Amino acid sequence: MSRISFSLKSTLQKVGLDGFIITLLSLILLAYVWPQPGLMEKPVSLGELANYGLSLVFFFYGLRLSPRALRDGLSNWRLHLLVQAGTFVLFPLLVLAAKPFVSSDAGLLWLGTFYLAALPSTVSSSVVMVSMARGNIPAAIFNASVSSLAGVFITPLWMALFLTADVSGLDTTDIILKLALQVLAPVLVGILLHGYGGDFALKYKKQLRYFDQSVILAIVYTSFCHSFAGHVFDQLSVVQLLLMGVCLAALFFVAYFCLSFVAKVAGLGREERITLLFCGSKKSIVHGTVMSKVLFQQAATAGILLLPIMMYHALQLIFVSLIAQRMARDVAPVTTAEK
């Protein structure tokens, strides 16, 4: 029995479906059949707990960031500019280009997809995948870290173009203030305290990752509880969801091939090209879920706006895992020969 479980786990991991993704999907199902815990305000509100949790997520993230490492990473500025342009310019422009072809009844899904496009890159999985494909790991760490910090400012700026028009009753001033207090301030405090608590954060990095994931799961569960209770998904058909999956897969590959073309034109070496492709094409579900608590104040619509992010997260893990494994195999014979 244990052999079968291990084989199943290995197979799921090879296609990018880890325990977190499976738990995420299970909680969405739980929100559908049992939304009451996510709707309760007393004695304890799960949504309020998630609010406090998201500030801690960004505090510990800042605590792990070394100011010296950020300064040292500035030397490869051309690669950094290309990665950040891919993350914060290429993706939003691709989704904006598709807006004229989106029907009015899919407006919220498009807004959720644009929110996805405006998000920063991931940190942990980007570095892991770059390492697997044997790319430039220090550059990956630097770009993923800078992307996460820049996203606190850039993502709300992109979203401000459409939020007031698409989500009624939204106060952008209130959004900026909440982001400053709940996201930016904890990150800055964490960076300032890196010299005192950085070793602790790095030592217990694995445990803190579980905490990050727990906060994400709590936010996803409560968001979908409100969405199912408000019958937000009643307007979506299976065909629309499948079409969205196809569109998100297309978004990934269009961005990926655009970045590949840019890497070729810029004359990047193999390791730098891998860093550009993997860091520039990935999006952070951590930032997407925690910032949604601030950006989307209407709890009932938050679930549907998060749907593209969760679908893209699963797809990017699958696609990038397969690509990274192929790249690692391609370079393996050369490494052996050199030895």
C-alpha cells in the first residue's frame, strides 16, 4: 500500500500537482458543500484571522531578505530589467490586448485574469525550477525578491485602471492605505530586522512556508465560501471554465515564447535565458491571494476573481516542471562529458 502511495505521489509531483494544489482544490469543494465556517463572524472570524496572517506572511518574507544580497545582485542589471518587464509589462499588455474579444458576461473573469497578469513573480518555485533546469540561481533569487517588493506598488497601480469601473463601491485611497499597513509596512520592518531575525527565518524556512500556505488556504476557503453563498458561480458554465483554462495556458505559452525571443535578441547565455523564462513567466499565488483581501472588498466576488490565479498557478507548475526537466536532461550529457 505504501509503495502505491509513494508511486502516486511521485507521479503527481512530476506533473506539478503537489499536496498544496490538491489541498487547495479540496478546500474549494469544501467551501461548496460546507460554507458556514467561512461565513461566521462570531466567536471567531476566519476571514479576520487571515487578515492578520497575511501581514505575518509579508513580515517573515521581509525577514528572510538580505539587504546586502539585494545590493550585490544589482550588477546584472540588463537581465533584471528584462525579467521585471516581462512580469509587469508584457503580461498586462497581453491581457489588455484580449479585452475587446471578451464578452460582457465574462467581465469578472477578465478582471481576475488581468489581476493575475499584474501580479509579481513567485519566489520559491521560480528558484527551484531555475535550479532544476540549471540556470542562474543567484539572479533568480534576486529577481524573484525584487519582483515581490515591486508588486506591492505596481500591482495596485495596474488594477486602479479598472477596479473603480468594474467593482462598485471601491475606494482606491483606502486600498493604498491598507496595502501600506498590511503588506508594505510588514515587509519593510522585516527587512530592517533581518540582522536580528534573518537567521531564524532562514532556519525555519520550511515551517514558515507551511504557515504561508495555511494563510493562502484560509483566504481561498473564505473567499469561495462567500462566492458560493452569494451564488456568484451560478452564471459560469463548464464550457466557460474549460475555455478559461485554454486561454490561461495560451497566455503562459505566448508570454514564454515572447520572452524566449527577447532572450535570443538580447544574446543571453543559457543560464540567464532560463532565469528570464522561468522568473518572467510565473505569477505568485501568495501575493494574489493575500492582496485580494485588500483590493477586492466585495467578499462575494473575490472567489471568482481569484479563480484565474489558482488555475494559472496549477498550469504554470505543470508546464514549467516539464520544461525544467527537459532542460536538465538536455544539459546532462555535457556536464558528464566535462567531468
